[in-house]
Amino acid sequence: MTSTVTLGPALRAIREAKGLTQKELGARSGVSASHLTNAESGARNLSLDAALRIANALQVKPQAITYEVACTCLCTCTRIHGERVAP
């Protein structure tokens, strides 16, 4: 059985904070841009392996991309869940 995780808003927030497009993140992680689009919108879950590769490509701890809401402030935030997100 394959484990899956729902990512959605946290994944998008971190990717955007890093200044990456879905295509760029896909190239770094080996996960297709269309799969990232579906994961960010909540239309599709990612395997645990894919989630770990994405976290590694974003240079964040895996748990950072699994939170339901990454940031609720309206500024350009450099911290997500207490973890610094450098562009």
C-alpha cells in the first residue's frame, strides 16, 4: 500500500516564497508540473516519496509542506510555521 499526503496551500505558499514556478520545482524534485498543480489545488494527493522529494527540493523539513495553511499574513512572509523560507 502506498502512503499519500494532502499538501495544498502550504506547498504553494512555500514554492512561491522560494520564487519557484511549478515547472522549476518539478525539474528539481522529479515530480511533474501537472502533478504539482493538482496537489496544490487539492485535486490529487502525492505519494510520501514525492512529498519527500518536493520538501528536499524546497530545502524545508517535510512537515512544513503538510500543514493546511502555511501563512495567513498579507505581507511577503519569510517564515512558514516558524521555519525560515529563504528565496
